Amino acid sequence: MSIVVIGLSHRTAPVELRERFAFAEARIPATLQLMRDSQIVDEAVILSTCNRVEIYAATQLEPQKAFAEIHGFLINCQDYRDPLNDEIYKLSEPHSVSHLFKVASGLDSMVLGETEILGQLKVAYDLALKHQHTGARLNKAFQRAFNVAKHIRTDTGIQRGSISVASVGVELAEKIFTKLNDRHVLVIGAGDTSEKAARALLSRGAKSIIVTNRSHDKAVALAADLGGRAIRFDDWTAEFAGVDIAISSTAAPHHILDSAKLAPLMKLRKNRPLLLIDLAVPRDIEPEVNRMENVFLYNVDDLQSIANDYLKARQEEIARCERIIEDKVKGLLSHHRPNASRIAPQTSAHA
Amino acid sequence: MSWFTDRHFFLLAVIFYGFSTVYSILIWRKGFRQDNRVNYLLLFAGFGCHITAMFLRGFSLQSCPVNNIFEATMFFSWAIVTAYLIIGISSRLRFLGAFVSPVVFFVGVFALMPPLDPPHGPKPEFSGAGVSLHAALILQAYGAFGLSAVAALMYLTQVHNLKFHKLRAVVSLLPPIQRLENVTARLLTNGFMLLTLGLVIGAAVLQRPDYNYVSDPKIIWSVLVWAVYLALVVSFWKFSQRGRRFAWSSVAVFAFVLLTFWGTNLLSKLHHP
């Protein structure tokens, strides 16, 4: 009995196609039962997320026959009649197991190294297990996949660092302030990215949020959404003495904060550290303020550059992760077939 | 093994601190992303030799080994390493070793200079618990000032990273700058209290009727150092003088202490009869 994978993901299929093949969770147990009743597979797990729909199966059939059967089953099951090219990939051992380990470790994810997929994979496996659609082969493969994911998370840098602008802002705040839970945040301009950054700070425990915007109504709406307080745009400097982190993203064509304006405000703040995040283009804050004592200014390019560097660092870890996975796949398959590593791959269309 | 003296053990300790310094440079260059266990173990090995040297010297003298500059320096660098090894039990703070090892290495090299460890005379002019307490408190104070300077250096490194090497700031294992500044100020304050207590006890026990205390270089120097540290402590807590200027002041004053402590000791007839 061998393990095969058939499915489509963000790498091979656009969202319009993925949503056609997606399974609602409530439908999965019945589908698995149907697949097993049709004698195509002995064990099966269906993973259906926004980025992938995959069937992991253990089957007695020859892989090529199993692929044809499962492919047909999938098409019929989702009532898909349009032509398909290379959107659906089919993997047999050892590539199927290797793929499972990569998915669990976030190596096949859209956001490299993300951990959400591991949770989704566990849910998919638990669902199949609960309805007794897994057996010795898939149980062992999935348990090993979870172990490999843990190993990779702790022993490599694949999940290190933030790769979004908002979370980089939070990381910087954590490098400046001892605790975030007594920090006050000022959002100047109700932009989308500044809202995300403010939410990220709130999720890490920031004490309060003040929102100001030229259109006061927008400020009020965002403040209500964030659980903060809205103030009029002309009043934000008056609040500055109590602020620790300011996120600015107005559409102003000139600097709204410069050294001359900030110097007296810093005295009022007793020179406590101040993190300024300028997400506006053109910039809201004069770059020279970064030279001031205890002022740390980051613009959108700085944050994006850090996020890109983190992503690059993660990408550099891929080879290490793949070596770990290769060893673990060999270890798992050697228990079933000592010559597993010599099996020729039977794959198609896995971009 | 009798040929292997306390100085040899201390030399071995300094060699370990030297290895740790080299490793620290690598860690520094990598932006503190490297594993610090090796550094911790090197400093721990050095500490083992260091404490053996102090025990051997202490047993041979039957007193706390702080009777000449070699011993005083050995004692004070031991205070720094001990503090680090305790703090470094927490893996998150183990990176402090990258800053501690250069300090204890260079101080150790200095202490090993032969003229700083003359043979002990048959009877020291001042002895007893009061003198030992005076010396031990003052050396612990300088140990605290040393650690404060180390924390200030970390602060300056991280502020520089945050302002100019922005990725390095987020990937480094250094604590938040606010905590580093706080640690610097608290160590400085604790050191200042120990120094004050040590000087008061010294003034009480080191009494010689015919001696002109006002003209003793060591006493003038000690009062000056005490006043400068007082100014630093007051400027931070009372006048909110924070940031790089405060950190640089902590480093500069400690560098001044390191460079002049031994010289003034040699010039003082009270401390170096």
C-alpha cells in the first residue's frame, strides 16, 4: 500500500479554480466515506483551505491507476466539467510524503514558513481520524509530518522574523520598549496599513489607541473599530506628550512633523523613547527627526526592506529544511519499503 | 603541582576570557544571532580557574585577597564574571557574555603585569575586618559600575542598530533599549551606594594620626569619582538625562576609573606604602 497525493494549490491554480474544488468541512466525512466505499483508497484525508485542496490517500492500486481514479472521483464529486491542464498535481512515494512534510512545515505555503497551515492540516487529519478514514499508513505519515514541522520550526530559521510591514512595526516596538502593555499609540491618518499596524500593536497588548484624521468622521469610525479614542486633527500635538508610538499615513503633501515641532514635545515627554512609523508617501515626517535623541523613525521603505530581508533569510533556509525532510522521508519509507529511495518518481504538473 | 601557583590559574582564566573575547567578536559581527552557549561555557571555564586562583591566594594570606592591585583587579573582574554567570542562566540574557568577556579579558591582562603583584610584606599596615569590608565594598561598587558600562555599551549598540542598521536591530538578541537604559541606571545607582558605604567605612577604619589625607592622590581621586557618579545618578533620576549621552557618560567614567585606578593607588602612600 502506498501513499499518494492529488490536489491543486496556489502554485498551480488560480483562486477561481481552487474555490470550485474546495470542500466545506461538513461535507468531508461523507466524501471520504464515498471514496473508500468505491474501493479506490483504503485510507484518506482531505485538506481544503483557501490556498489548497488536496487528497492524501493510502491505496493498494498502482499509483497511475489510483491517480486516474481519484482524479475522476474529484471531478465528479465537484461536478467540474471545464478542461484542465496542469492545475492538478499527482504525487506518488516518495514525493507524496515529502510534499506532506513540506506542507506541514509551511514550505509550500504562499507566505513561506507560516504556521497556520499546520493547524489546518491537524484539523483535516483529526476529522478523518475521528471518522475512521485513516489507518496505519496515514496515521504514521501524518504524525511524522507534525514532528517534522516542529523540528523544522525549532531547528531552522524558516519561521524567523516578520514578513509583513505591520508586524515588522510591532517587532521594532518590542526592541525599544520594555513592555507594550503600557504603551500609548497615536494613529495619524486612517489608512489601511496604519490600521493593520495599530491592530498588530493592540494584539500585542498596547494600552490605548488615539486616532486622528482630517476627516473626523473617519477617525471616529476607525477609533470605534479599534476600541480607541478619536481626536480632531488640529489637536494631535496636544496629545503627543503621552504617546509612545505614532503611526502616520496622511495624504498631506508636506511634512506634518519636523524637528522644530518635535523638540519641545520630546521635552514634555521627558525624553522617553518615541517610535515614529511613517507609512505615508509623500512622507509625513521629516527624516532628520531620526537624529534626535530617543527618536526612532521608520518609513515604509525601511519596514518593507526589513520584511524583504526576513523573507530572503527564510528562503535561504529552504535548502536546510529540504535536507531535513529528505532524511525524514527516507526514515519513514524505509520501514515500509527498504528500496523506497530508489523508486522512480511518478508525478505530473507540480509547479 | 606546587609550581602551578594562583597566578598560573589566573593566567589560565584570562586565556579562557581571551577565547571568549574572540568568539564574542564573531557574535557581534553576526548581530548577536549566534548561539551564546559556547561563550557561556568559555566564561564558566575561566571562572573555574579564576575562583581557584582567588582561593589559593586567600588561603595563603588567610584573608580576603584584596591587598594589592593584582588581587584587587582579580576580585573585581571575578565580581563581574560571577554576576554574568548568574544572569546568563537565562538563555535570553546569555548574550551579555559578548560584552562581559572583552572587559574581563583586558582587565585580566592588565592585572597579570608583574609589578602589580609585589611579594607581601610580613605585616600590612592596616588589616582587619573593617579594611577587608572597605576594599570588598569598593571593588563590588566598581564591579557594578563595570556591568553598568557593559549594559550602556549594549544600549549604544542597539540604539545605533535601531537608527542605522534597522534589520540588525530586529534580529539581534539584545533586550529592548528601555530595559538596557534602566539596567544601566540601576547598576550605577547600586554601585554608587556601595562606593559611598565603602568610602565611609574606609574613612572610619583607615586612621593614621600623622597622615595628610587631603593631599593623598587616591583620596582626591576617590572623592572625584564619587562626585562624578553622584552627578550621573542625579542627572538620570532627577533631570531625566537619558539616551546616548547618559550611556556614553557611564562608559567614559568607567573607562576613566579603569585607566586611573591603579595609577592613583601606586601614588597613594596610604594604599601603597
